[in-house]
Amino acid sequence: MSSYPPSSPAQPTTLRQRLAGLRGPAVPPRPLDARALAALAANPGCGRRALLDGAGVDKNALATALGSPAAFGQSQFAIVRGNSFEAKVKGDGGAELLRLVHAHLDPAAEPPGAGAHVPDLTAAGPEGRSARTALALREATAAKAWTLLDHPMLALEVAGSPAYLEPDAVVVHPDGRWTVVEIKSFPMIDGAADAAKVGAAARQAAVYVLALEKTTGKLAGAEVGHTVLLVCPKDFSNLPTASPVDIRRERSVTRRQLDRLTRVEELAATLPEGLSFDPATRTTEELVEAVSAVDAAYAPECLAACELAFHCRDRARTAGAVTALGRSVRGELGALTTVEEALAAASGAGCAEDPTAAALHRAARLRAEALESSAAEVGA
Ligand code: SF4
């Protein structure tokens, strides 16, 4: 039952007004960046995140108002280290970066010469920069020459509004192919980097690829590569090394998620009138109730990707939800969705027809027998 004040915003008539009501009419929508869009793809089952992002809610402020502020993000040291590594990779007119792209993704092409083209992408505001980037991409494709676009600005329409995205680099090959390059400061040891970090980089790159595809759609001879280049420090040095990453799967998941964002209307339609996530006009209790009104799909991975993770984890733990134990445990337990149900099944009180409950009961019996026999051995 809703307990929202009667002075709530007047009945919205359009999706834009409805979303503004959820965010707080005086609160500007928070623009989505590639990291946020990529995080959506990391947890495609979460309606809560899809709705909050679609409405442009400031999840950081919301998490703080809920009493569970987010605690992730890069340290200042990591940011400085990352910036200095990126500058090194792009130094000397991008010669090393282009050499890596040529060696890993296009060895049959003519090698990039010493004076590869690096167009100036300066313009006023994100709209101006994205228009300048689109022009540079067109010119580079027509020139059929290696070109490095350093921090281009790409536009992608998300839930009816443009999101402006800034990849580390896009390289245009002589054959008209465009490659997204992600430069990260985590190390690649013996040619392999941390799988979770590579996965996050791949999801982020997939967002850039989707944005680039919007531009290529109108341009003859251009094609966006579905293999991106990940550049990292080699082993424990500061020397760059690279690895191609196939992002086809991440691209399709992200695309589905973005389509889903454009249907936030359906999610919003299930919520009571007057509900709002605005910390400035709602009490903590009202915000807790508002957040609980939208289904979530908490998993421990949320801790590295979503501002609401601590709040959702507390809720999942309070409800005894097995999702708090990880997706693999959740998958193994099938129809048993709470710790209470799993413990009941282990004790033999679960549904006899359920194979998961039967397996749990059998495992608990075997464990008890093993403990008994080892205790008897110790006592003998
Ligand atoms: S932390 Fe909560 S809102 Fe964010 S993705 Fe996870 S379940 Fe969804």
C-alpha cells in the first residue's frame, strides 16, 4: 500500500513527465555514461536498475539517502596511474597504439607510417564534439589511411535521450574498418589479464561499438569491428601490450538491455502514483518503500558495478535470498530461493518431488554420517 503524501506531483500524462516524477520534478536527469550502460549489461535481470537509470535517477544520492552509500570507484592513485599509462600509449602521435592495432587486428594491411593522421576533435559541448567526431570518421574513411581518433565523442540515444560517450580511442583502418581501443591500467601477465576486469572492459567497449554503429549506418564503406583491442601494461612493467577481445556477446546483451530501457514505461506503469526516488522530498522510509516497489536481481557482482549494491545486499540478506550467495549457488538451488527453504530441504522437510531438495537432503545425510564416523575415530 502506498503511503506517499497527497501533495505528490500531479498525474503525469507522458513518459517524460512520469520519469520526471520518479526522479523528482526539480531534479535534472542524470546522463548515462558508458560505464553505467555497461553495468546494465552486467545484470540484465534487474528491473530496479533499468528503471532508475531510465529515469535518470542519481543512484549515488539515493544510496546515501537510504543509509547505504556506494563504496566503489577508482582511487586517486589509480586514476593518475591510468592517465599516465594512457598518455604513454598514445605518445609520439599514436605510433605505438597504431602499431599494436596493426599487429593484432590487421597485419595484412600496409603498416601505419610515422605520420599517422590524428585529427583535432575539439568543439564546444558534447553535441559539437560528437558532430566533429562524426565528420572526422567520415573523412578518415574516405581517406583510406590509418587514423587515430583520440577521445572521440559518440552519441547514443538511450530511452529517448542522447547519452554522450567517450572511448579512449577509435582507430580507422585503411579498409574503412573502425576499431574501438580500450586502454586500462590493470596488468596483462603472460598475455592474460584478470577475467572479471576484461569482462567489464568488454561490456564498456560494446557500448561504444553500438554508438559507432549508429554512425556507420549512414556511411558507405565503413564497418565497425566487433573485436576491440584491449591495451594494458605488460606484466609488471609500464610497457604497453595488447590483446584482441571479441565483444559480440556483450554487444547483443547490451543492445537487449538498451531496448529494455526504452520500455521503462512498462516498468513505470506498475508503480503506484506519486512514488518518487527524490531524496530531497522523501523520507528514508518512503525511499526504502519506493525502491522496494521495483523488483531487483541482486548478485555479489553488483558490489563492483551498482551504487545501490549495499542496500540491495542488505535487503537480499534480510529476506534470506540465495542470490546473496552468488549466481552459481542460485542456479544450483533451482526452485529453492531462500536460505530457509534450502535448510528445510537439507533437513528432509522439503518437497520430496524436487530433485534439488532430495539432493540437498542426501548431501546433508552423508555429511552427518562422515562427521559421526570421524568423531568415532577420534574417540577410539
Ligand atoms: S545493486 Fe540492486 S539495483 Fe543495482 S543492479 Fe544490483 S540488484 Fe539491481
